Amino acid sequence: MAVADDIALIRKQEETLVFAAFDEAVAFKIGSAIRDRALAENLPVIVEIRLWDRPLFYAAMPGSNASNPDWARRKINVVRRFLRSTYRLVLEQQRPDRTFKVGEGLDIADYVLAGGGFPVTVKGAGVIGVIAVSGLPEREDHGVVVDALCDHLSIDKRGLALAAETE
């Protein structure tokens, strides 16, 4: 039942973490907050924030590697295609090979089932872009984005945070 609970909570995150407006300045603040956290906690991640028509923020932290930008790009494509969190799709699809079903017609070179991509949603406009983090286990990538959005939107993250994954 834990997976169903996580999916329900991620849906709540997507419904709650909505902006009144989103522009370059907001992207810079959120991206900088994620970067600052990554530096403080030695998180080996990259962060990319973009609207559908252009990038707004990018940073690579020490310890990130050459594959992280490609993982982020593929997560961004998934959010653009499905307009929802990539971690939610991971949990819904339950595909350990990280690929979408053949019938979806989504090439592994451009789409991946991996957490860390989160839709940028603006009230009255819908999903206009994405925030992607890559470099940690996928649940943690997702959590870094959610934490930053909660902080920026002044929303208590305790009610939206996924529980730590147990082995």
C-alpha cells in the first residue's frame, strides 16, 4: 500500500506546488536555493530549470558527472510529455528497466522513468516548464525539488514530504 500512498502524496504535491506567476527571477531564486543546499550538503547533483521554449537556470555541483545532464534532459522530456512528476510515473509504471512500454513509442534515448523531474505549474496557465535534479537516488532527487518549491512558496513541507525509503 506504500506505493499507492506515495502516488497520492505526489499528486497532492503537484496540486499544491503551484505558482501565481513564474519567470526568470523565480527560476533563479529556486535554482540558487537548490544549488546552495547542494553545496552545503555536498550533494553531487545538477539542477536545470526551464520553460518549454528555453532554459532559465543550470548548475552542476562538485561530484556530478557527465551523465547527469542527459538524465535531466530525458526527465524534462517526460514531464513535457506527461505534465506530471517523473517520480510519480516511476511509481505508477513500475518498470525496473527505466523504459516506457513499447506502445508509448518513447525512445529510451530521449525518455527515462527516473525521479527528479517536477512540473512548473502556474495557476490559470497549467504546466509551463520543469525543474529537474539529477545525481542522487531518484526519490531524493524528487525530494530536493519538492523541498525547494515548498520553501519558495512558503508551504509547510512536513505535510508534503515523502517518508524516507526503507530497505
